[in-house]
Amino acid sequence: MTQPVVTSRPCAEPDPARRDGALLWWSLLGLLPQALGYAIAHKMQHAGWVTPLFPATVLWCAVSYLLATRWLHQGAHLPPREQGGFLLVVITVAFLLTPLGFALLQAPYSRGAVLMAYMLALAWLLCGHALWGTRRTLHLAYVDADLPYVLRQMLRPQEQGDDRLRLTSWVAGLPARKQRVAVDGVVLDRLADPDPQRQQWISELKLQRIPLYSAEAAAEMLSGRKITGTLGEQDLWQLTNYPAYDIAKRMLDLGLTLITVPLWVPLCMAAGLAVKFDSPGPMLYSQQRMGRHGRSFRIWKLRSMRHEPASHIVQFAKQQDDRITSVGRFIRRTRLDELPQLWNVLRGEMSLIGPRPEQAEFAHHFAAAMPAYPYRHLVRPGLTGWAQVQHGYTDSAEQTAIKLSYDLYYVTHCSMALDLLIAYKTVRTVLTGFGAR
């Protein structure tokens, strides 16, 4: 984090509100390239190069484009470093759903037309991202002298480098047009003593469309997690769910799990037999875990450790844990040991994506030590989640507090768009073995 400096260049860079507005308009204008693609498809049809099915398919692909832009809007809260990969994921998934839609409607379509519409959409939105969305350094002005220190305390060392955040001092009461600093917004101490002059100045900043952030909001934008040590009761009361999203997600969980039964059941059986032949003991083991609304349920996993007499002492798995068998190490790294939990998904005890269910004993202990901990139980636990792909496995109470900050970020911002990003990062995690124990 750099030392406070006053710059001398004019305020020419766009703030986040203007940048987000520009990206939104660019996304909407992206319907023009889609219309151009439709016109080109008609020309190709008249030339006899394609059938009438080709332009009709291009026209229907506008629905996929609008879905992609909707998801992009849902992901506007994500940290800047996530935006590029997120854009690629949502556009690709939206257009991959096009053949599925035609299949459900039992309507013919042209795969070449879908590919052309996808390439047009991808090129257009990547251009917009290159013009307005690639800036990754958040440049904020501050008034309260202790704010740099406060932000430094909220952020982890890897989140406060010069490439993430730049702070500049701001003269309180001086109009923005006279500050001559190029910033993305002004960060304020929300606990500062109320002062009429300060309130009037804040109102003027809002009228000039200069974004205002609390230190907590700025830290969340940079880190992609809730700053749990600063959460107050009002912040926690605002954590809620959307019924339509819950229903759609439950239907998606059921559909994907049932459709893939021919894949995951044989894979689970093969991995289970390998476990059985590798070391004496049962193929599966179970634990009591804490689920949605604090309800306890029994989770199932393929055994990855040596079979030992039951113990009432719960403990974290550690790096290079000598209890893990040779097959167990492989199935942990590839996440094959989690496959039996798809049964929990079918029963409605878990989701494909959500905070990982914690052991009941740990959950009670953490709830006593961290008042915000129970709020992660507002959603169904999942096979994978935001904390898993961002932070990996935890083996201490301190790391659990960091993991909780990611879980609360997910509870606050959960959406189909964020689930898509988590799914993509999970595949990458499985391929690299990140976070395995």
C-alpha cells in the first residue's frame, strides 16, 4: 500500500460508476453485432451458402447473449482480478445452453450459427472489457488520517500490494473539481463523529457522482471476502436469500446429479474398490456435519485414511498427514473422495455449490468464538464453494476465520453467475490439486 500522495494531474480517469455504466451500455450495444450477424446470415442464405435454419438460429442466439449480459451484471461486485475469467466463463456457458434449449423445444438448429453468434458476442464483450474493465488497481482518496492503517489491518498482505490499491489524501470540504486527483472514489470512516459540515460535504460528493466507500466496502472489493472482524449486527441482518434463486438452484442440483448418475456412480464404485484393496477397513466413512439452518446431517465420503477405532476427538487434517493412505492421497487430490456426497445432494441436505459443511463439534466451537459464524448456515452447504477455490483447506482456527470471510461473501452475493465462476475455478482446482490435504 503506497504512502499518501497528492497528484497534480487532472481528474480524467473514469470512476467505477462511470466505468460500470459504460460497460453496461457496451453490453446492450452488443445486440448490434448480433443484428449484423443476422444480416450476414441472411446474405449467406440468399447466396445459397446456408439453409434458412442458419439465420433463424442466429436470431435466437440473442437470448443467450442477453443471459450472458445479465450474469455479467450480477458479477459486477467481484474483485477486478476475477473479472476477465468470469467474463469468458459466463459467455461460454450462456451459448453452450443454446443447443440444450433447442433440444428441450425439439427444434432444429444450426451449430455453425451458434458458433458465429458466440464469436461475435465474445469479441464484442472482450473489447469492452479491454476498454473499461482491465484496470486492476483501485485508486481511492481518503480524508480520515487513520484510514490507511485501518485498511492495512483489514487486508491480508497479499491483498494490499501497490498493484491492488493506491491511496491519495483528499482535502475535506474542497470541491472535487479543485482536488485535481484522479480517483475511483473516496473512502470514509463510517464510525467518525457526525458533523453537519462533514455531512454536507459528503452530500456534495454524491451529487458530483463520486463514489463513497466505507473502509469495509473497499476491503471487500479488493479481497472478495467479508471483513468479519468489523461486521456489526446491522450487516448481519442484511444477509438474506432469494426464493427464486433457491428454487432454481435446487432444480439444477437435482437435474445435474441425476443426469450424471451413469458417470459418478461407476466412478465412485471403482474408487471405493481401490480404497478397499489398498488398506483394511470399510470403503466409506461418515461424519455428522452442520447443514442449512443449523440442522445436523450425516455426510458420506470415501475413506482416505487408515481405519482406526472410533475416537471422540475431532481434529483438522494436516499437510503430509501420515494417516492418509496412498490411494487416499490420490482421491483427496482429485476430490474423488467427495463423490458419495452427491447422495446428500439428492436428499436436499447439500448443494453442488455452497460453503463446505463443517463437523458439528467444530461448528459449535467456532460459533462461540466467532459470532458471525452461524450466518454461513443460511444456505445449503456444498461440495465446493467460494472459500475452497479462493483459500483452500483450513487446518487452524485462524484460517477458519479467513474461510468464514469468504463464506459470508458468498452468502451475501450468491447468484447463478457467482456459482458459474466457482464451478469453473473448481475444475481448475481439481486439475491442479490446490487446497488438497
